[in-house]
Amino acid sequence: MQSPRSPSAQPFLSVSVTDPVKLGNGVQAYISYRVITKTNIPEYQGPEKIVIRRYNDFVWLHDRLFEKYKGIFIPPLPEKSAVEKFRFSAEFIEMRRQALDIFVNRIALHPELRHSDDLRTFLQADEETMERLRSQDVGIFKKKPADLMQIFKDVQSKVSDVILGKEKPVEETTPEYEKLKRYIYELEDHLAEAQKQAFRLVKRHRELGQSLLDFGRAMKLLGAWEGDSLGKAFSDLGAKSEILSIKLEKEAHNLLMNFEEPLKDYVRAVQSIKATMTERANAFKHQCELVELTKLKEINLDKLMLVRSDRVGEAEIEYKELKAESEEATQRFETIVRLMNEEIVRFQEQKTDDMGLAFHEFAKGQAKLENDIADAWRGLLPRLETCSSPSHR
């Protein structure tokens, strides 16, 4: 028998985000979560660790990974509620908990991100340490997604190349990358539209459920004023309507959690990909600038060899340093390209699985709801037919 901590056992890292609890009052109020980690990886403190984390801790982890792992699609975080009254509703808290659980498990399952020191810190450090780490992070770690999107727009344009004195595109224009960009932008549009329609579907189910509830109450009140079989029929109709309203509200919640939320999560995932594309564009621009600077330094060095031999040594040192920096920038850009090519394959495979599951749950839920509605009305028909027969008129 192998011990769970045995080096020969298959490595695993399982994380659960559970038990959301509201702490504090007013504008200082926030939700804390229990984060439970189970693993046999030797670098961790033990087979199981439980820590308390808040939303800002997850933001810290996301930002650290985004800064350190260029070219990798960092899993998206759920956004904060913009509407104060929804921040602490049971439904919003559960949606947030579910999204945070998905976020941290995607990291734990990623072949590169799962080895991150920051992930290990997030899963094991005490609350005081996490608070100290959050307060230390400034500058680049505080960039907002909106800032990243603006940077992305900026680097997509053409700028004047000061060095060569002519306009030069600083945007990557290879056919493969153009195809990738078209795919990402179109996917974002289609996912956003699908999520919008899913939202309308959830709303429709809830409105119909509320209408049936109101109708059911009205029928029961009407039935109380009628006598004999007619009053009983009204009451039964009202009771069935109330039962169906509960089923519709339940299905609306299922639609929200298992259909609309996965679609919204993938809209956020595409935005994360676009943020990575921003980093790629920045790396490409930086590489181009250094290549041109290196060429100028080389030309200048050749001139000095002819006219100012006393300055050749200093210029040669500058040229070598700049060339090394240029080669490093090129390598960094090529690494981002390689990682993005791997990431997009992984993203598409995961999207196929997740969307397949979401649409399966959608179809299954709708089929069950329609069957329940049909069975409910069908069971009521004999009683209503009796009331409508000539002997009861």
C-alpha cells in the first residue's frame, strides 16, 4: 500500500472553496470562505490544509500569476457586484463561491500554474500573512482589467517609428495570429449574445413563476367563495399553479447557475485571453524597438571605427549590451507565442467539455420542467372536465 505522501504516488492537488460567511458591517462588510486543500505534493505542509480567504485574496493570486506567467491564460475571476443590495444576497454569494471554486481549481489543474509559489502561499499562509502580502503589492499588480483593455487598444494601432523616421506597424500581422484574433473577438461576441439570451430566459422563467403564483392565490381565493365541486376545482387549479410556480423558480435558479453563469464565465475567460494578447503585443513592440536600436548601434559602431577609434571600446560595450537585451526580448516574445499556442488548444478542449455540459444541463432541465408542467395540468383535467359537464351547468 502506498502512503498518500509517498513520492511514488500519483501527485494530486484538490481544492474546495466552501462555507461563505458575512463578516463586518456596512461598507466594511465582506464574505470570507473556507479554502480546503488536499494534496500529496511534498512541497505542501501536509495532506490537508484549511485556510480562510476573502475575495481580495483571490484577486492577489490572480494578479501575481498574470504578472509572472506571460503567455498563459490566467483563469478569470468573477466580477464584484455593482449593485449594493445584491452583494450579500444568498444567490449572489453562492454564484461568487462557485466561480471562485472554479477559478482556483483551474489553477490547481494547470500543468504550469499548479507549481506556482504564489498558489502554494495562497493555499497555506495564515490570514495575517495574506493581509501583509496584499498590502505590499503595488503598481503593476494593481492594474485593473479596464486598464489592460485600453493598453490592448493602444498597441493595436500603428505608431510613428521615431528611429527610422517613417511609419512602421508595431502590430503582429502573421496569418496565424490574425486568425487567432478574429476567432477570439468573434467568440467573445457570440458568447456575450448567448449569455444575454440566457439571462432573458432566466428572467422569463421567474416572471412566469411569479405570474403562476399570483394566479394560484387568486384561484384559491375564488374557490373559497364558491361551493361544491366548482369551488374545489378552483382551489385545485390554484394549488397546481402554486406548485408549478415553485418548479419554475427552481428551474430559473438552475438555469442561472448551470447555464447562464458558465456562459458568463467564458466571456470572462475570453477577456483574460485578450489581456494575454495585450502582453504579447507589448512584447512584440518592445522586441521590434530593440532590434531597430541594435541596428543603429551597429551602424554607429562601424562609423566610429573609421573616424573616432578612441570611442570604439565604449561603443562596442554598449552595442553588446543592447544586442543581448534584444536577444532576450526576442526570446521572451517567442516564449509567449509558444505558450499561447499551447494555451489556445487547452482552452478549446476545455470549452468543448464545459459548454457541452452546460447545454446538456440546460436541455435536461427544460425537458423535466415541461414534463412536470404537462403532468400537472393533465392530472387536473378530469376534475375540470367534471365541472364543465352539462349536469354541473
